[in-house]
Amino acid sequence: MSTIIEIQGLTKKYGDLTALNDLTLNIQEGEVFGFIGPNGAGKTTTMRILTTLLKPSSGKAWVAGESVIDNPRAVRRNIGYMPDFFGVYDDMKVWEYLDFFAACYDIPQSTRLGMVDDLLALVDLGHKKDAFVDSLSRGMKQRLCLARTLAHDPQVLILDEPASGLDPRARIEMRELLRELKTMGKTIFFSSHILSEVADICTSIAILEAGGLVAYGDMAEMKRQLRAHRLIQLRALGDLTPIQEFLLRHEAVESIITSEEMDIPSDSLRFDFTGDDAALSQLLASLIGNKFQVVAFQEETGDLEDVFLQVTKGIVN
Amino acid sequence: MTELVQEPATKKKSFIQRLRENPVTVKELRSRMRGRRAFVVLTVHLLVMSGFITLVYSAFASAASGPFGPDSREVGKVIFSSVLGLQVMLVIFVGPSFTAGAISGEKERQTYDLLRTTLLSAKSFVAGKLLSALSYVLLLIFVAIPLQSIAFLMGGVAVIELVLSQVIVLVSAVTFALWGLYASSRMRTTLSASVVTFAGALFVTVGIPVVVGLFSMILSPFFAGAAVFSWQAEAALMYALMFLAGTNLPATLIVSDIVLVEEGSLWYFSTSVGGFSGSSHTVWLFSPWPLFLILYILLAVVLFYATVRRVRKIATQ
């Protein structure tokens, strides 16, 4: 995989306020990259710079090898951008909306008609082709806007809060759509503050706070790095006290949490484990070997919210 | 899905073809001419014009006291002047009202950023906005030409008068529309853009003549009391007044017509000046319309490129 978005020391200042501070990150081709952070963290500023709408105070950025500062037109050819807030035109039908934007991307008229049908089918709006854009629901408008970003078949999609303001069904539809675009080979760079969604579809994430990057990397790796040790949940038949005593004698077990200390089932307990997979497997084997009636033994993966809370300090809201 | 990858059009399009295919023009005209609105506006416009002409004719007929009714040539002249007056109002107020909201409206609707991330050049964008606004204003002007032709039936108006007046009106329409477009590119809201546009248009058409009138009233006692007022000074004053007439739409139309009808010349005429010396000198004066056309065409070019520059500029804030 090659780097498709490269950001080097990007800084944006508005007077005394630093909206973005020395941001450096690389996004690989085909990735679904989640850009997370509280409101005012600098996500939209970064996206506006990448989409050639805003000049950075310092630093550089490239999209598909083209500089956003020196060659904005070439960058625009390679990106599809969906802002967090966008409007639609009155007196315009759905097909006219897509046809208009396709024409703005120099797509010949002969190609546009079939292409509009394909795009509408992709976002499941084929039945709304002759409806006025203004009459669509928020979720439909959001999907239409996503179809618009695809009109010129860009390599990179930059989506600012694509699921914001959507009801649960529309959110699920949007998530499925992003998955489909990923399978089409698009690189998706999107911001969100709905962490469960990011965790669901992202391959990599970056967490931004107060204009600074606080964490960045491969999704699974991030979770692993940010968690110093593994949390294992065990369920067994009978009295749990002998198991607790057995576990405490194991050198890789750090602490044990019982149902009295935490909201877990009474037949279960949790413990911190510092060993690797082989050590964990051995521990399970020895539990079985000691005739403990283990019913379930699994690692708690933790979620992105844990990671987010761990790395951010709540500086901006 | 069909293949969406498009090769950029390499075949060079003609200027007319580019204008005809400009996506902004197509979109705006499609929206503007959709439904009954455009038809109703045109009908009301023609009804108002017809009513106005009927009113002018009736007023003139009842005021005329000759044994054979009103002089048809004079009626023709009055109708011609009245329709021209309405055209001037359209050009000064209606045209700019369309363009004043053309760019600021995109900002307010939050569609501006969507357009700016496409491959649509700033020049095409501005040209498209201008053309769509002008098309409608010109339509309103052209539909009134049959009403103008009533003046020919009555007599008293030469073809050259009609042609000259329409050329002046057309050039003014472009310049005033571009002024509105420039204001729209500078302002964040349509309201402020409209205020600036109308203030500018009023200053040029009404403000300057009022200021000149006030100055001449203030200065006339000094000239009247001057012991020596040379013919050169009188000639210079006449040149200055003709120059000022050449900066003002109504003044240009009136003075050019007077030169054409009274002096029988399209381009220039001579007049005698003597000052207080008693000697008579002949000075040649040009009709104001060539100066007006040069000034307004130059202004239109400057405003067009200033607007393009403004649209092209990548935001720093």
C-alpha cells in the first residue's frame, strides 16, 4: 500500500488561537481512516485544508501526490468532499443535482445520464430520481451528497461527520455504504464523534485534541498499545474462591475483580493478565488440569471509548 | 456499476460552446424558467409596460390641444422615452438584484464549498452566474421591443436612435450585473451585498449628477461675478460636462439623443463659445456615448476579473 494522504507539520492559526498544531500523519491507500476528537479539536480545519478550501499557516499536505497548496486543481480531481453542513438547491431534482455536479467535474453530457442512474442505485435513491432535492429526508440528502462526491470517481473521499444528525436507521445505511465504498477500493478519511461507528468500520484512527494529535495508528494496534495489560473474563461452575487463589499464585495475573466489586455475573470474575497469547493458553490449560469447571474464558477487547477517554483530557468541548 | 473513470476532455471547446454548456448557467436557467413563475413574471412585466404606455399615451392625448389631436411623432417619442426609462430601471435595479445574491446566496445556502472543491474554474463559475442573470434581464428587455416598435408606427423615432439606445442599455446591463456579482463575492450575506450593490448603482446614476449639480450651484455666483471668463475656460467646462455625462447612464442616453436629433450627428458636433470677451470660437464636442461604452466596458472587464480573483482565492480565515 502506498501513502495517499501525507500531512507534514500542518498548523493553522486564527490570530492567537491555534486551531491545528503541527499535525503530521500519513494515510495509506484503501484505508478507512477515522478522525476523532471533541468539537473544536481541529478536525474540520484539517479537512478544509486537505480539500483546498483553506490555507494553512504553515506545514504541507499532499493528496494522491499533489500538493494542496501548489496544485489545488489536481487535488480536487482526486478527492470527493462532503462537509459537515451542506445545503441543497431549491427547484432542483435529484438527477439534476448529480448531473450538475458531474458537469462541474467536466464529465461529458453523453456519459452523465447513465452515470447518474448508477450513482443513485449505489446510494439506493433510484426511486427518488425525479423528486426535488428539497423534499428528501436528512438521511437521503446525506446519501445524495455522498453520491455527489463519487461523480468523478475520486481516489479519496473526505467526509466530515457523515453520520451526524441521522437517525439510527440512516446511520446504519450510511455505515453500510461506507463499507461498500471501501470494497470499491476508495480511501475514506472521515471524522466523527460517534466512537462506536468509527470502531466498526475504521482500519486506522487518529485522535485529535485542541489542535494536537494525541494518538494515531492502526485500530487494533492502538487498542493494544493503550491498554497496558489484558483483561480476561472467566466463568466457572461451583465456588470461585479456589480459582481466585489459584490465579493469584500465577505470576502474570496482576489483580482480580469479583462480582462484589464490579457489575459482572456472580459466577464470573475478571483479572488483569500481563502475559502473551501462549502464556494465556497455558493458564487456561492449567485451570482445566486442576479440575476447575471453566465454562467461559475470554479476553475483553475494550472499546474505542476507553481509548478515547484514556488519551484525551477534555480540554475542548 | 458502469465505469465511472472519466478522462478529462482534451478537445478544445469553442467560446460559444463553453458558454452554452456552462453547468452554472444551465442549472440557474433550468431553475429560473421552471414552472409558472417565469411565465407569470414575464406576463406581469409586459402588462405593466403596456399599461404604462397606455397611460402615457392617454395623458399625452388629453393634454394635446391641436385641432387634429396629438402629434403622432411626439407621441412616438414619448412612448420611446418611457419604455427606455423602464429599461434603464430594469438594468440599474433588477439585473443587479439577481447577481447581488448569486455568490453570497451560495455561501448562505452552504453550497459554495461544494462547488469550490469541483473542477469548475472560477472564471466559468462567474461567467455562468453572470450569463444566467443577464439572460433573464435581457429577456425582460427584449420582450419589450415590440412595445418600443409602437413608437415607429407613430413616427418621430429613427432606427439609429433605437439601436444606439439598446447598445447603451445592453452594455450597462452587463456592467451593473457585474457590479452586483462583485459585491456578492465580497460579502457574506445577500442582504449586505444587495445594500452595497444598490448604493453603488444609485451613486453612479443619481449621486454623481446631484453632486455635480450642487457644485455648479455653489460655484455659479463666482463665475457670474468673474471679470474675465475666457472662452478656453468655457470650452473646458463644456468638455468636463460632456465627460461627466459620459459616466452616467441616463445622461448619456439623453445627451446622445439630443446630439443625434438636434445636431444631426451620431459622433460629434460643433458649438460656439465666447466667454466674456465677446469673441466667438468654435469648439468640437463628442457625443458622450462612445466614452460611456469605453468606460463601462472597461469597468465590466475589471469587475469580471476582480470577481474571478475573489472566487479563486483560497480562504485564510
